[in-house]
Amino acid sequence: MKATAIAHPNIALVKYWGKRDAELNLPATGSLSWTFGPMRTRTFVEWTSGGVDAGTSADRIRFDGEVATGRDAARIARFLDMVRSRRPELGAATVVTDNDFPTAAGLASSAAGFAALALAATSAAGLNLEPHELSVLARRGSGSAARSLSGGFVRMHRGENPDGSDAYAEQIFGADHWPLRMLVALTTTGRKAVSSTVGMNRTVDTSPYFDAWTREVPLQLEAATRAIEARDFEAVAAVAEHSACAMHASALAARPAVIYWKPATLAVMHLVTELRAAGTPAFFTIDAGPHVKVITAPDAAELVESALRDIDGVVDVIPAGPGGDAQLVT
Ligand code: DP6
């Protein structure tokens, strides 16, 4: 009744931003991501048997060496309840999860976290879910987690079914298809002010640009898929930068505005634009935080890293490369 799994984070090249159903965590649009490593989350789960009394929370959850409390613990316990609902004889769980990267670094820790938890918790429970079912379950923990179960380039489907059974992610190209590099330019220390869930919900509820955003995403998905298939760097750069800027534009127009950028965020965006104009393959993308992820080619990574380090306000640069599938480990 125990298992350990690892999963890598992913970065969306076409962003997920907005839900069509908050309870089932159904995305308003599809999305497309690249899974990266070597950073990873490692999660151990052990179940007791005998069921649990409704309304009690006997799960023991440790996160990066400390007992998890508050919102983080509640989110994990709720996810464990979903696994228990499939197998009522399961009792309380012990969960021990560790990231080998700073949780506050904006590296989509909830994506790798819920992917590893979904795999470890179901496998420890003896539920051998098909990849599609496992992705649907991981999505309930965090939308982006559905994508971290697979390595390489991954497409998340919006789905049409009200129960979310067709809102899942699948690999479209393997990690070896295109061995890109990424440099994460950290522009602050500490946790972000507005979580992605809160930021996207406020955008859905109040931004006049949200509908425009959802209408355009299907075109971005097609363009990104074609560009990745052809390994056309310029074309991926164009669609990924546009997707990130359009996502942030919709958030900026929310009430009150959701502003994730810091001065150094913009400085990095300008630097990357200049580098690309001068012939260096590099493009930026930004999630729900102030850090900038710069995607580049292996032979340009050194140059891009040193240019990023020279920017005032960039506190660190973390290099990354392709990441593989989530997997069970011993
Ligand atoms: C900006 O997957 O963290 O990183 O489903 O509410 O947990 P929840 O949201 P989450 O949102 C990710 C938003 C994003 C874009 C992306 O990864 O596609």
C-alpha cells in the first residue's frame, strides 16, 4: 500500500488561463507545454486500510521536510479524498513530498507535485489507471499537473463533456524530438502574491478581454503544434510569446488588475527581443509570477545565460533541459 513517484515541471508554450468549471477544474481552453528537467518533485504515499470517518482529516502530509498546513495541506487532502472515493476501504494516508528546486521559484511546483501525487497515490492504492484516466485525475489537483505526467511536448485537451472525462493531456512529441534548453531568470525571492488559481478566476469573472483570449487559443494551439513538428524556432517563438503576452493582457484588464511583472521581468523581455533580433534563438514566456523562462537552443544557452545574469534585478538563473515522463521509483 505504498509507492513513490517522481514528476518534472512543465512550461506552457500555449497557456491555460481560465476554467469552464471550477469544481471539476475544467479548463476553458486547451494548452500546450514542454516538460523540463532535471528538477523534479518526488512523492511518497502510504495508505492505511479500514476507511476514514467522514469529515476527519487523519492524513499526515509533509512538504519539503515540514508538516504541511493550511491551504497546501487542504488541497492535498482533498485530492486524497478523490482517490479514496474510488476505493472506500482506503484509510488515512502518509504523504511525503520534496522538490529539488525552490518552491517559490515559479517553476510550476503544483504541476509536478500533483502529477507525482496522482501517480504515487493511485499506484499505492492498487488502482492501475490508464494514462488518460490518470491525467484526468491529476487535473483535479491542478490543471497544469495533467501535463506533467508526460515528458516532451504535451497537449492538454479542453474537452467537451460536462464530467471532464475528455479533458486530459497527452504527449504529442517526445523529449528527444527537439532538445531545447531553458533558462529561468528569477527576478524576486519569496512566494508570489496572487496564485494562478486566484488570478485566472478573477480574469474569468471580471476581465473584458477574457472572451477574446479563449477565442484565439485554438489557433495558437494549431500554430504551436505545427511549429514544434517542423522544429521551426522562429514560429514557436512567435506563438509562445504571443500566448504569454495575451494571457497577461487579459489578467491586467481584470478588476482589480492582476499584475505579475516586476521591473526586471520587463527588462528580460526586452533583452530577449533584442537578442533574437540580432540572430540568437531565444524567446520568453511568463507564468503567474514575476520570473521569466527563456527558451533557447543548446549552442546559444551559454550566451543567453550570461546576458540574463547581467540584468539588474535578475537574482539567479536556473538552467533546464528536456524532461521525461512521470514514473514510479523505489
Ligand atoms: C500561468 O495549473 O496552477 O502556469 O488548475 O488552478 O491549479 P490550477 O492552475 P495551474 O495554472 C497554471 C497557469 C499558468 C499557465 C499554464 O501552466 O498553462
